[in-house]
Amino acid sequence: MDRYASELIARGPTIAEDGTATGSLHIVDLPDPAAARTFALDEPNYQAGVYRDVLVRRWRNTLGRTMWEFPGGQSGGNRYLVLGLGAGEPTDLAVPANPDELIAYGPLLSDDASAWLGTAALVRAADPDRARALLSPDRYADVEVHNWQFGGRP
């Protein structure tokens, strides 16, 4: 993964309540969907058979920064991956009113960026319910909240 260091926006595992890894998130600034799929299939844990499935989605970096630039730092507080899976008209396109706890935020888009598929956020929050409240729940087919932590090299 070192060869992608300058393209990484965020990365890290999703974690079950008992502390075991349930998956991984990589947000990478790559030129096209083919490069993103190559990245995903070359990822060491995928190569080792750790993951059964890989989902690749285009994402717009609404905050314009990496997780390493998050003012709250890499430790302290609970961190969550929040995925709003789209249904209907796009929503939550603007950065929420209180962005201080946002690590990453932006819309999920189709490969050609012509269709809105949902919203993805990394957030520091007191609990999963507060993380979920970041999105407009009645505007999504489903909202998933996963425990997440900073990954990669410090």
C-alpha cells in the first residue's frame, strides 16, 4: 500500500463490539474506476482472503482533506463509518452545520459520477445513534453505522 501513500484520503478497519475486524475502508484518490478496482483487488488483506466481498464506489471529498488532517487527531473518542444508502433524490450534499467532528464526508456516486448513490462519512461521535443522526435518515433506503478506527501507518 506504500505506493498509494500520496493518494490515500482515509483508511482503517471496521470493528465489531468484541474488537474483531469486520472489514476495512480505503478512500483513495485515483484517476478512474479501473484504477480503483485494481487498488481494491491488490489490497493485501483482500489478497490474503480476509475479505469475501469488495465494494468500490466513487466518492467526492467534500471536506477536501485527508484523515491525517482531521483537527481532532487520531485518538480519543469513538469513531464511526456512516453509510447512507441512497433512494430517490440526492440529500446531505452539503457539509453538515457542525463539521468539527467530521473526519471525512461526501456523496457516493456512480462510476461516471452521474448518479447519487448515497453518502459516506467518517465521524467522531459519542455513540452510534449520534453518528447516525449526521444523516437525514428518512431520505435513505438504509443507514449503516460501523465502529471504525484510523488505520495505516501513523
